[in-house]
Amino acid sequence: MGQCIYCEKPAGFLRSKHKECHQQYQDSKKQVLALVRNVGSNGGDMQQLETKIEQIAANGFICSSRDLI
């Protein structure tokens, strides 16, 4: 039985991820990139941006900035 690369729970026979976990990961990446784009073009509080990114990352299985590429 494979283990989900995102939530680390059983994913099923010969599976490495749950569809829902993968979708949550993809959605979180999009949210972070949109936040960064918005602050980059409109300006904003960098500390608040960092806090929001950390919140999204924690809920979206994002472990490092490498995951955002």
C-alpha cells in the first residue's frame, strides 16, 4: 500500500497521493503566487505577506519555496 506524499496517510495500492491532497497542493501554490504577484505590483506589508504564505503553506502541503516552482 502506497503512502500519500502530501498527508502521509495510506493512498491505496500502487498510489503515491490522494487526488484531493494533490488538488489542495495545486490550489495553495496558486494562492501563494497570486499573493506575491499582488504585493509585487501593488505594494504591501511584507511581514503580513510572509504570515499569509506560512498559513497557506501549512494547509496546502507546501514544504519549501522549491514547491512553488
